[in-house]
Amino acid sequence: MRSDLISSDPTPRTPLMLRLMAQDPEHAIYLGRPCYFGFAQTQPCSPWWWTDGRFAPEVVDSMAAALARLMSGHKNAAVVLIGHSGGGALAMLLATRSIKTIAVVTLAGNLDTDAWTQQHHYSGLSGSLNPALMVTLAPRITQLHFQGSRDQNIPPALVSRFAVRQPHAHFKVYPELDHLCCWEEKWPEILQLLSRLSSPAPAKQNLGP
């Protein structure tokens, strides 16, 4: 990644998932990444953790441990992992680590990081895991992947190539949406589809971008 474009604080200014959570009547938790939300300048944080190492095994393990602790008091609850952009990559990676996961939902998900860096002529994410190279998720885990046709950050073709390699995945492109706009308008429809395809009613873990 170019050093002159590295942010000193990776926390999103207007997290999309928080706005979507406000529309969802189910119980939900926003699970942030290490070094986000006020911790960027604390040790051992450094820009590596939100650039080359943004999907590092240590990041996924840390979030999996946090998720396990949050769910420890809800032993019979099922989990739906929902992520936007980079949160979509983390949702897929976390799904392999949580036996309670029954569904994964991605919105404009960065699901093939090698193809994404090549698309934008970035240097590779050398410290990160690539969801496209992971083992296919078990058929018991419902997969819903949504993309906007106007998304210039993560074009639909990158996501569709990923989805076809997941035999049980559902993939849909919304022609009027881009990377950030206007997912709130489609969120009720997505929740209804999720409700039809996954059972029993899950506890949702929403992942930021």
C-alpha cells in the first residue's frame, strides 16, 4: 500500500453497519477490529495492522476470541456474521472459527484481496489472509453476498468470481447501489431474505468496514 495514503486512525467516520443495525429488531453487537475506535495510537498498534496486516491471522484470532467471550453467556444462541467491505472479508474468515455461525452476509465485501489489490494496482496485503483462498464454508452456513453494480472500489466481478466457488452461496447485484450508497434502502429486503434462509432466529454480530 502507498505510505502517503496511510491513515493515522483507521476508524470509519460513519460506519455503515451501525446505521443498518438501527433498522434491525434482532439483538446485535458491533465487533470492531483491533486498533480501531480510539486505540490506533496505543501499543502495540501501528499502521501495519490496518494496511498489510488488516486481515492477519492475529486480527482474526483476536476477533474470534472476543466473539467467543461475548457469546459465552448465550450458549444456545446462533450467530449471523454481517460485514461491509473489509468487514465482509472478516466475516468469512471468522465463520471458519465459530461453530455457532449459521449464516454470513456480506455487503460490497472484499472477498478476494489479491484480485482487489491487482484491480487498483496496490501492493499485495502480504501479512493478510485472503478469503478467496480459504476452505469452502460448510453447507450448513447460509451465505448471502450482495454487491452494487456501481461499486468502483470492489467491482461486482470480483465478488461473483468468489461466490461461484462457494457452492451454497447466494449472490445478488443491486444496479442502483455503489460501495456506500444506498444500502439502508435495501436492508429490510436483505433481512427478510436472511430470515427465510436461516433458522432458528440468530444473534447477529455486525462487523465494521
